[in-house]
Amino acid sequence: MNPTPAVRKERSMELQKAMMGEHFKNLARAKDLGKKVVYTFVPGNLNELIWTFGMLPVHPEVNALQIGLRKKSGDYILEAEKHGHSEDVCAYVKCDLGMLKRGNIGPTGEKLPEPDLLLLSYTGCFTFMKWFELLREEYRCPIVMLHVPYQGDGRITPDMTAYVARQISEKVLPLMEKISGRAYDPDALREHLASSARAERDLVAVWESARNRPSPIDAYFGGVYYVGPVFSAFRGLPACEVFYETLRQEVEERVRNHEGPITPEGPLKEERFRLIVEGPPCWPNFRDLWKMFYEEGAVAVSSSYTKVGGLYDAGFRHDPDRPLESLADYCMGCYTNLNLPSRIQYLERCLREYDADGFLINSIKSCNSFSAGQLLILQELEKRTGKPGGFIESDLVDPRYFSAANIKNRLESYFQMIKAKRSA
Amino acid sequence: MELNDIVRRCEDLYHDLDLTSVKEWKRRTGGKAVGFLPIYVPRETVHAAGALPVGIMGAGDDLEIIRGDAFYQSYICHIPRSTVELGLSGRLDCLDGFLFPAICDVIRNLSGMWKILFPDKYVRYLDVPQNFDERLGGVFYRQELAALFQDLCALTGRPASDEALRRSIEAYNENRRAIAELYRLRAEEPHRVPTYEHYLLMRASNVLEVTEHTALVDAYLAAARRENRPWRDNIRVILTGVFCEQPPLGLIRALEQSGCSIVDDDWVLGARYLREPVAAEGDPLDALVTSYLRRGTPTATRYIDEDAKGEDLIRRVRTLRAEGVIFASPSFCDPALLEAPMLQRALGAEKIPYTAFKFSENSGQLQVIKEQTGAFADSIKLWGAA
Ligand code: SF4
Ligand code: SF4
């Protein structure tokens, strides 16, 4: 059996690895360091605020995905099912609960600290609520609900912003003050927000580099690494800015050299298909799926999954001049908080802006938030753009739903379809 | 009205997927009709705008799904596909608008699908607050309701009048009173109110104008009290999990036949979501908001920040002297299926027996479930615990 090929390490990746390593080390020692720990979700996370109070954030989905990447999620899911959870429900939740039942050893092999606060930001997914209700039963710690309205009409109204901002100021801040023992420092928050905005600007430059031919990045398989720091614990910190500056420079250099993206087997030689990808990846088989792409010369020039933690390419930036309001708008602007027509518009825009040959939907069994409606997205996008759409099915972390042969077949016929369209 | 006539009328309404009763109402009154999905919408606002609120709860096993399946992957529950089927087959054409309350990601996304599939219809996603503080969630919800009421009045061409809202609140309070009596009678003397009839009466609330439904429930109550029906040696159970996708009628019948008398449930929950009358004086939108915040029913899709999980269920078990709980969850329903283990743990701690199964609105294989609930009933009868 061939060992899994290692991803060619660039400086940005080394930086990210070091940041993650240190963060998990800090988490493992949180109690000794006297640090309070806040569990919260990636979409709509209030990282800047958590850092303002000197607390440490934990994102359960990030743990679940890391565990998926390390192929341990299957066991944890079975563990949760042994404890009465249905096969039918979101496997991210089960992976997390299974991990907890097995001693809460995090992805780096170190024990995760228990939360001092569950910050239930209700952005873009209803299952989040059940997830934290389940965690509350386990930890019996304080919990605060931040209800984030959905963009049912495809826009954020001033009333919606005011509602979320007031919840932050009247519910979240006082509780954070109490738990951290620190008074709220609006200047510190402004600094974190300004730092976020700088990192976001560089990230957008990275996304937009995919307009080049060849694209220097893969905005799905590579993209999930690129969003690591800004989606997880680091947004608002100087290290995050350094990461995105470095990444941007690397990418710009590749543009200058007319180089394609780096794959686990080195730089992509030839860009044959430019795709937009909708839907999350399947972590336990991430490399297998990626290989099916790069072997065919297929590059994702944009993707929606890399926007679940913020639609920066659509213009959003954290804004130190409107601190709480911009946090509120951030929560409401994450990709899965957009209604279906807005999601379609967004993907359509990506198809045109990045001059893609087509789009591919990876439909995830776990995730109703993404998946319910994707077949209509497929029909509509094809109708509106005339570009071919592909459709595969898998799961985020449940390896039982990945059928390599089936997916490969589908992808092959999809690539054939694009070719046929080109020569028509 | 005779009992049989009432039940037959409800059966007709249940099977009337073409909504002929709604079309007749529109013809008779010249009013508009506005559909809504589970669980809860403030029907008072629709009614006060002069429209008929019409609850759509899928199509049970009455409809062959042809187009709906093309919109949903196999691992998504059934109700959205039958709803799309109803829409695309023209059966919902008589609805001038459609409301999609915040309940789960599937219904949330369906609201956007509806906008695309039916661009000429009024479609509104109704965000209900998960923050129950008057000054926060209350303010937000009032804004939502005011906008909704304005929209509905624009649709019907009626002025947005507080007085009309108050009258509608009163009409729905009357309906809540009648429904509460129906539940009370069934809990006290289950043999008088067979589950099948109870369910059909509740389903009728989805399509009948509210005063007509209240009259029907009152007539049923009077008839059921008169009727001599044999007492049944069934166990008393609470059914939970059926707040959205509904079990097929056959399954509802099978539960009772297997020896379980349902003394409380959460089907057609929207009709009794507010547990007490809404204030009919003062600002009517404020009254609806307060009722939602303070007197809404704890259910899987409502965030409960103060009570412990399961507290409400246990309270109802005790008050209604239920001997067990049946968890019936729609397949692939995250809210119901993720809620169940928490409630089951709470029941376990109180030594309250329960059993659980999954269904879909068009489940055909009822025998296995019937055997399971039958065994559950037997074990309770024999040993007092499952
Ligand atoms: S349903 Fe989707 S968004 Fe929600 S927790 Fe599961 S994977 Fe995440
Ligand atoms: S059955 Fe459950 S998952 Fe399906 S639409 Fe209803 S609440 Fe949502």
C-alpha cells in the first residue's frame, strides 16, 4: 500500500500548523493558565469578543473535521449511536459526542478542557441548537443563546442588525464579563476587529487570484486550509494577519510564475477543468476525493464551503467603527444563512467571475442546512448559466457514506460532459 | 350533528388534497387563502387580514410522489417532497401566499425554493425568536409580526386594523378553549374520544375557518359525551415527536389498536401552541408576542433556556397519569431525533417507561411498529414498566 502522499509544505502551512499546535497546547493547559474556555460554532463565531475577554475558543466542528481527517470519526459516530443517537442525524454532532464519551481527547491527542461557557450562535443551522443542548447536558455549564435571524428575504435589515447587536451587548457581554472576571474593553475589541479586517482583505486577494489561468489556488481542497485560521480560533489575532500576508505572497508568486495550485503530489501540471464546488467536503476521504480531481486536472476556482465562516469576497469586513453591529452582520452574512435564491445568485456570480467550466455539488448526508434544496440549485444554475452541473453524495465525517467507485464514475462522466460541451 | 357525520366530514377534509373546501370558502367569501407549514404561525394575523390560514402538513400516504423526489435526496425527510409535489401538481394553486415558519433547515430552505418555483406568489419566511426576553426577542418578533400583518393586508386589500386583530384573537381563543376541552375529555375518558377521530378533528383545524372549526369541535364534544362507547383496557401514553411530518392515518389507528390510548400528543401542535388565551385587550401584536414568549409549548425546535430538558414532558406524564411515552420521529428529522435522547434520559431518571420508532408520512410497513407498541403496552400492563 502506498503511504498517503504528504502535502508540499509551504511557509503558510507551517505557520498554520504551529498556530494550531500552540492553540491546542494552550487549551490542554487552560486550567493551569487560568484561562476560561468558550465553545462556539464556526459560522457566526464571535472570536474577537472571546479574545477581548482573554478567553480561549473551541469550535466543536473543527475538532470533528480534524478527527474525520485522521479517520477516527467512524468510531466516535458509532459510540454516539450506542448512546441512543440515530443513524439519521448530523454526524458532526455524533462525532463530537462520541469523542466526549471517549474522554474528550482532541485531534492533537491532548485532552480538551471542559467549557466554561457555551456560546450558542444560531447562525445558518438549526442543528447547532440541539448540539449545544446536548453538550449542556454533559457539562452543566452556563450557556447563552445568540439568536441570529435568517436572511429569508435575501437581505439584512437594520432591525435584524439591531436585534443581534443588542443580544450581544445585553446577554453575551455581561455573561462573558462574569465568566472571565474582566470588564468589557471596547478598545481591545476594536483592535481585534481591525486586525480581522486586514486578514480578511488578504484572504480575498487569495480567492480572487483564481481568476488567473492557470489558477494558482484550489479554492476547495486547498481552500479549506486557507480558511483554517480565519474560520477557527485565530481571527482577530496578529498571527492570523501574518498567516494571510504570507499566504497571499505565496499565491502571488505562483501567479507570477504561471503556476497552478499545490496538490498533495506537487504543483498541478495542467489545468484542464475549472469548477465551482458547492457543499462541504468529506473529511475521512478528503485526499481520495482531491486525487480524483487533480488527476483529471480539475481545479476548484471557487467554493461555497469556504464561505461558511464569512462571505468576505462579497465585500463583508469586520469593522472597528461599528463593533457590535459588524459582529451582528458577520453572523447573518455567513453562507448557510443566505436563502436559496441568494445562494444560487452567489454561485452564479462565481461561475461567471471565475470563468468556470461548470459546477459540482457535493451533497452531504449529514447537513440539511446545505443539502436540502441542492437539487433545485443544480437545475437553476444549469438553466441560468448553461454550464453543466455535477452531483455527488457523501458525508462530512461518516465514512459509511463514501463510495469511492461511485463517486469516481460520476466524476468521470461529469468531466466527459464538460468536454462534450466544449467541443459542441 | 351526529358523531358519524362529523367524523366523515373530517375524513373528507383530510383526504381533500385538492383543497376543494378552501376553494369553496374563497368562492363564498371572495377572500384570499394563505398556506403555512408546521409548527406555528400566528393565524390571527392571517384571519384579521381577511384571509383563510391553511395548514399544509404534507400528503400522508395519499399521494404518489412523482416530481417531489427530484428535489430531494434520499436522506431528507418526506414532508418537503410531498409539499413540493402538492405545489407542482397545482393542488396548492388556490393559496395566494405561503408562510414558512422557522422550524428547521429543511423548511427554511424550502421557503427559498418556493420563491423560485412559485415566483408569482407571496412567500414569507417567518423568523420566530429563540431569545425570549421581551426587550430583545420580543421587540424583534413584534417587528416580524407587524411586517407580516402589513404584507397580508396588502395581499387582501384590507386595512391593517387592531380591532380586526382583536376579534381574530378572540375567535382563536374560543378555538383554543374548544381544543383544550377535546384534549381534556380524551385524557379523562379516552374510550370516548378514539385517537383516529381526535386526530382528524385536529387536522380539520388546518383548513376550516376558525369559527367553523370551533363549532365542529363543540359538536363533536357533545356527541362524544352522548355516545355509549365501550371502555378499553389500554395503557395511557403520551405521543411525542410528531410536530411536523405526520404519521399516516393507518399508523395512528394502529397505535390505538395495539393497546395504547394517547392522552396527549404534539400533532397539529400549531393549533394549541399557545397554552393559554391571548389577551384580547390592549395592543394585539404585543399580546401575540407575549403569548409566544411566555406561553409557547416547549418542543424540539424551541430553545428552552430555563427549564431542564424533559421537565415539561414529565410534568404532563404526571398530570395526565400517563403510564408511558411513545417517541415517534420522522426519519431524517434532526430536531425530533436529536431531542429524543435528552427526553429519554430525563424519563429514565424518573423511571417512566418509553418506546421509540421512526416513521415517514407514507410508511407502509405498520405491522412491526404495531407489534412494538403492543409489546410496550403489554409489558406496562403486566409489570407496570417496559
Ligand atoms: S447540520 Fe450541517 S451546519 Fe449544522 S451542525 Fe451539522 S454539518 Fe454543521
Ligand atoms: S420532519 Fe423534521 S426535518 Fe423534516 S421538515 Fe419537519 S422538522 Fe424539519
